[in-house]
Amino acid sequence: MTQTPLIDELKRLLIEGLHLEDVTPEDIDPEAPLFGDGLGLDSIDALEIGVMLDRRYGIKISSDDKRNPQIFASLAALAEFVAANRQR
């Protein structure tokens, strides 16, 4: 997947919203996992991302959504989900 304005926007949103110190947008590989070995986020971060997506794009993601592993697999996957489901 190529860099898109939405991916760049999501990178900034994650860095600012999750207070990722010492991380720049260039450090985030859109194809790398967001959790575990990739960006190293945890379940609390997932909740924070859900809140940010609701505020910014009007997207509601419930914690028991069966699609969450796919939605949060990588920044590229998250961007695809946002692009398909954004309300604003």
C-alpha cells in the first residue's frame, strides 16, 4: 500500500493521541503490526484509538467486534477501515 494522506493523518493522530514519545511518522511502517512486535501498542491503546476514531471520523468500534484483529492488524488495515466507514 502506498502512503496516502489518510495514512499520514492516522500516523499523526496515533503519535499525538497516544503520546508516543520519540516516534516520528517516518518511524511507523504502515504494514507493520500495531500491537506486539510492531509499534508495541497494548489493549489500552486500542481503546484510545477507538475513542480517537469516533471523535475524528464518527466511527464506532465496539471492543467485542469480531473484525478487530483485522481492523487493528496494521496502520494500512486501519486506514482501509477508516476510509470505508468514516462518517466525516
